[in-house]
Amino acid sequence: SQLEAALHNGSSVQQGKRATFWCKDHTSLPVEYMSTPIHEQIDGRLELVGSVITFKDVTERQVVERMKDEFVSVVSHELRTPLTSIHGSLGMLASGMLDSDPVTSKRLLEIAVSSTERLVRLINDILDVERIESGKVKMHLQPCDAAELVARAVDVMQPMAERANITLEVKVDAIALHADPDRILQTLTNLLSNAIKFSEVGSAIDVTSQPVQLTEAGKPTRVEFAVSDRGRGIPEDKLETIFERFQQVDASDSRNQEGTGLGLAICRNIVQQHHGEISVKSTLGEGSRFAFWLPLQPETEPSESTVSIPNGYDAKNSCG
């Protein structure tokens, strides 16, 4: 191998090469190494006297590379699905085969429009996740009221709930907190959108906010927002990964429910940016309860954002 050659004859390896190191406990780790020969003048001749070989643990780098590869693979698949639908529909229309069939032509146009809208949602969500995770989006913390945030989210999602014959039951406390209202609205509408999609027709969804974690003086330190549905529930083996990118309870969910699989990942990132926590409890056949907790006072001073979030942010377009 190049490593053995570097040790024995002093060959130079200037670009990082990969190798595997085995430890005494029989575990292994990937390393990257470089080799530089050492020469000295001996009796008037330049002689090889050794080599300097440096090693660097690249375990974390490999994990990141693997995550990137998986992300690109999944994104490519998710983008291909609506693009294939658009291409097929428009191809049929362009062929002229359906010129005498306006009903089918209209249906194909509807499919193309629906697929285009899904494609736009997917791209927007991908960009949103990447911006938040990379720290390019800072939260604009300002005084706001928990009850008002819930009311705004319910107003946005009420038409979707009515179309699905779902009742939104609201129970909130007026709690003052420091948060980015647009991003918390985005989180609530994402959770409500998912709850509506996976609820039984005619059922109800509970939307609540309440103070929690009281001090010795009886004052709350955090606020809890929760969305509880009476839907099909989430299998236990999916609960640990449900907040990861492109995770769905079932492989057919993204097709049947027109989701992107990124809504919950966006929720988690927004909550974490607020130094909060988010979790889910679920029972198969009974429903799920998504809750997140935010500190009432900011743990860090709000910083200027490198990405401007417009005041007219459309929460409906962020639902995934």
C-alpha cells in the first residue's frame, strides 16, 4: 500500500489518502494520512533517513459526507416524482392526442399544476431547512403573546380543517414571551397541517398553550404549545426519527398527503433556535400529541438576521 511504501522507501503522499486504524479494543476508525520524506546529506550524497507521516481522524467528516450523499439521493428522488408527473401530463397535451377530449385535457393540466405546486413547496422547504440549520437565519425575538400566536395559526388553518370536516378546539392562556412570531406561527401551522391530514373525518384537534416549569415563587419559566389529534398514531419505531428530514410514517404519505417530509424537521430547527424543546407522544389507533416548550425570556440577545423574513410571511405555504 502507499502507507507501507511511505514507511519503507520514503515515498511522498502529498494529498490526503484514507486508511483504517484498528484499536486494541478491536474497534476501528478511518484516518487520512500524508507522508513527507526526510533527506540528509551523508558523505556528499542526499540520503533518505526517514519520513514524517501525519494522521487525522476523519470519522466526523465521513459521517457528514454520508449524510450529504443520503440527502442528495433523497432530494433527487423527491424532485423526480413531481417532475415526472409534470413531464407526462404536458407531453400528452403537447402531442395533440387529446385535442378532442377537453375533460381529460383539463384533468392533465390540473395534475401538472398540482405537481408544480408540490415542487415549489419542496424546494422552499429544502431551502428553509438548509438556511436554518446553517445558521443563516437568526430569530427576530420580540415580545409576543402565546394566545395570540395560537389564534393566528388557527385562523390560517381553519379553512383546511373545515374542508376535512375537522374541528379545532382551542384552549389557551395569555402568556407573554420573547420569540420570533413568524417562525412560531410557521411551527404551529406545520403541526396543525399534519394533524389535519392524518385525523379521522369528523374528529377534533386540541390546540393548547399553557405556562409550565413554575419557580418557587410560582412564576412560570417556559410556555408549552401542544397540538393533539385523534388520528391513526405513529408506530413506536418511527418516533425517534420523525423529526428528521424526509421522514414519513409511511412511504405513501408524501404522495397521499402531499407533504414534503420536511415540515417537522423545520419545526425542530425553529424550536431549537429558540433554545426550546419539541417532542411527540403517540398511540397507534388513538392519535398523537406534538408539544414544544419555549423559554419566556430569551437566553441570548437577538442578533441581526442575514436573511430577511417578510412581515407578510405566508404560513400556509410552509406546511409540509
